Amino acid sequence: MYEVEITNRETVVFVNSIRARSFKGFCWLWWHVPVIIRSVKRHYGAYECIPALVNPLQIVMVSYWLSYRELGEYYQSPFHWRLMDFVKRNPDALGMYFERYAPEKSGKYINGEFGLAKNFRRKL
């Protein structure tokens, strides 16, 4: 079992979801889901990305970032700009939400290092 101690006070938990609202959005979503996940995992500021399928029309991702600065740099990346360009050109295709949190503490982890435990952990 692990408990997380956040030592840098800069870590960010980012929760986002994309929902297809049309056939065009559905096709775009499923063509781009693997690329979205890889782009987050490859970005130097993200140390964990956990995608989840809500239903065939919606995904949710929780990603963990070293700080708001790295998350902001991802927003400025070419891939993110292409995503936003599609959303601007096709406003009825996708629905999205984004939430971010600066955690002060975390829960416990059993039999694995996930989420915040990927970067900060101590054995209990």
C-alpha cells in the first residue's frame, strides 16, 4: 500500500472528456483517441495519463502534470491546436469539458503506482 506526499505543491491533475455529438465527431474521435493519448504521454510535463471509455460516444482522461506551466505548454502544442481547429470548424461534432486541480494530498494506492503515485510515493 502506498500513500502519496506531494512535495512540490505544483502538481496538476487534469480531467477532460470528449463526447461525439454527430457521426462526424464519432469518426474523428475514434480516429484520434490513440493519437491524443500518445501525445499526452509523450509530453515531457505529463507523468501519467489514464484514459477511460465511458461509452462508445465518450472518453474521459485523467492526466497528471508536473505544473500548470507544462500543462499550458501542451495547450500550445501543434497537436492541441489541430484538435481545437477541428472543434472550431465543426462546433456540433464534439462536446468537451476540462477541469484541473492542484492537489494538496492524495489517497492510498494498493498494488500499483497510478496517478499521483507515479511521481510521488512512500511505502506504508
